[in-house]
Amino acid sequence: MSLNIGMKNVVDIQGTLCLPIRVFFIKEGPSKYMSHLDLMRCMTRTIRRAGVPIWYTEGFNPHPFMTFALPLSLGTSGLCETMDVRMTTDMPFEEVKQRLNAALCEGIRVTKVDYQGQKATAIQSAVYQITLTAEGFSGSQLRDELRKYLSQDAIIVQKKNKKKQLVDMDVKPHILSYEVSSEGECAVLRIKLPAGNDVNINPGIIIKGLEYAIGVEFGKCDVIRERILTASGEDFYSNFPHAKEA
């Protein structure tokens, strides 16, 4: 069905009527090792194969217009990722979801399609679950080392600045909350860190700092981004269910 300017949320983009939509998806398994650039290529191919009618940029090299709110680090899984696109024809959101899932690669699954809500600038923090093992440590021993490390008055790590130079940084003030537990041979850390335009702390630098502090190299290090939160503490686009319920 063609769009018309009187329909909900329809906008005029350079003379073309478009419906901005947000695609929520999970990225895990083998796809967690897909770079952000490769993810964009994957989504471009998927949209074409799925036959979802979306708006393309104009010029010498037209390509699907898409934006991602908070790109994942390589090797990190995500349960609440988002991609914004603009549809040029009215199509039921459930059909868009089914078409995309039928064309997607292993490890990426669309969980919901909806109207675009909050802007990405609303994002303030993210919650990660990190599962660790280390040779010579039981889960409870590693848990205790994590608690000791995170309870320090200052946690100095090396982080690249805007000039790509390594500088020392105290991340302790940026750790918004955390809890540590053990499961068998694993220690499990759930940690809330700043994310967004102003301050963005990668959990990887905290993991590296812990390795250095206790003198080990982790045998297993699974990082999952469970939630993306706004300043009010709500999930990004608050009418979307919690990531674990998707």
C-alpha cells in the first residue's frame, strides 16, 4: 500500500514519503565476531533479499539509509540492538520482521519492528553480563578477586583518547552499579556503564585491567549487552519489552 502524508509518522524525505521504523534485533553466536561495517553490509543484503521497501540515499552510489543507535564492540553479543530505516511503502511490521528473519544470517534475529521512538541521543548507559573463567581459579575465587578489584578507591586502566593515544583513566567513578556471583567454574559480573555520546566505557578495558591486576589471562570471556538505558533508567524506546523477554 502506498504511503500518504496523513498516515501516522509518515514524513517527506527529499520528495519521497517515508515511514521511519526501528528494527530491534539480537546479535550473538558467530555473528558477535562480525564488525560493525560487516553488519551494515549484512543488513543491506538482507533488506534487498527480503524485499522490504526502504528509502535509498541519492547520488552516485545509492544505498539503503540505516542508522544503528550504539554499535557493539567486536566479540560482544547484544540482546537489544536497534537499526533505524525508512520504509517507502506501507507493510505490516510483523511481515517486515518475518521477511528479515528469513533472509538473515546465523546469529542475528529480529525480535520486533515498530515506529521510531526516542532518538539515540537519549541513551545514557548499558548493562552488560560478563562471564569469566581462569586457569587455577574456581568460580568463587575469581568472584572474590572481582569484588576486591571493583571495591578499590580507584581503578586505573588505559583508554584511547580522541587522538588514539593511550592514556591512564580512573573508571571507578563511571561504574554506575555492579553485582558479582559465581556459577560453577565461572565468575559472573553484571555491570552498568555509561554509554552514548558523552561518555562511553567499554567493558573490555575493565576486563583487561582485572587480568593485569591478578596476573591471569581469562580462558573464557563472554560479554553480553543485556540492556540499553536512557537517563531515566528506562529501556531505550520504553514500550519495547525487556531484552530477556524478547
